[in-house]
Amino acid sequence: MSVATPSDPRSRTAWRLALLCISLACTGCAVVAVADAAITVAATTVKVGATVVGAAVDVGAAGVRAVAGSDDDK
């Protein structure tokens, strides 16, 4: 049985391959995490925007009802 030593070229190649695989796996996780954060920020922005537009429409509708003198109660 032979033991791979650091000076053995096969051992160095195996270590380099292992480190490459690990670094690619970590990079992939980071990309997914950043993409997830970006999607969360975009979704929150859309939600806040929709809330602001909805509030503006409610205020506008209340103004129209006040000017038109509508007596409709909700």
C-alpha cells in the first residue's frame, strides 16, 4: 500500500481538484444567496409601491366623493 505524500504529483492534483470543487460549490451558494436577496428587495419594493398607489387611489376616490357630494356609505 502506498501513501500519497505532498510531493507526489497525483496527490497535489487531487488536492487542487478538491479545492476547486469546494470553491465552486461555495461560489454557487453565494450567487444563490445574492439572487435571493435581490428578489426579496424587488418584491418588497413592488409591495410598498402597490400600497402607496392603493392609498393614493383611496384618497383620490374620497376627494371625488366629497366634491361630487355622494351620500353612499360603505
